[in-house]
Amino acid sequence: MSNHCTVLLTFDFDAELLWAASYPDTPAYRARGHYGARVGVPRALELLAEHEIRATFFVPGINAERYPELVREIRNRGHEIGHHGYLHEHVTKLTPAEERSALEMGADALQKVIGVRPQGYRSPAWDLTDASLQLFREFG
């Protein structure tokens, strides 16, 4: 019997987006998201480095644009950057054309910051549509 265990560790780098969808007019919730980007992610990176653990960070495209240095730091430390929409869209509320646009904009933003198109994808709403699988095939 093996003494090894495989664990998949992932983070969603949503920053302000998670709170903005539910509480768009409340500065306190936006501040929570900004704190996560400013303090939480760097702390997580230090903890992962201390234990020599690699993880996947799912990043909405707009957060790559807002926090490019932090997203590059995540990548430079050996972690995978995954696609997480552009504005943390709920894909079930989008038309197929809007879903395509969110996928394209998110992938383009991430590629501009980290230099490669992301391979992994996590739906911001943990849901897919009838169009999602075909779009994934098209985007590779």
C-alpha cells in the first residue's frame, strides 16, 4: 500500500467580484474583496511556498487586468492560472453569444497578463449551459 496521497488544491481569486454581484452598493463588501487581493492571496502564496505545495488559482479576466502583478506572481511561483469567466458571470443567465464573449474576454485578459492561454476552466456560477461544451471545444 502506498503512503502517498494526491490532493487537488484550488483557489478562486474573485476579489471584489463575488461581493459586487450580491451587494453592489455596499462599500464594506467591496472592501472584503479588495482585502482578499491585497492580503489574502499573498498570505496564501506564502503558506503554499512554506509547504512546497502547488495549486490552481481560478481568476476572472477582469481581475487579471486589475491585479496583473499579483496574477503574474501566482504564476511565477509555479501555480496554474485557470479561467474563471471575465466578470464572474453566471453563465445560465447569458445568451450563447454573451457566454462566448465572456470566455473570449477572460481568456484574452489572462493571456495578456501571463503570456499563455489558460487550459483549466471553472464556471463562476458552478454551472454550465447547453452551449458551454461546444464553446469549450472551440476555445480548446
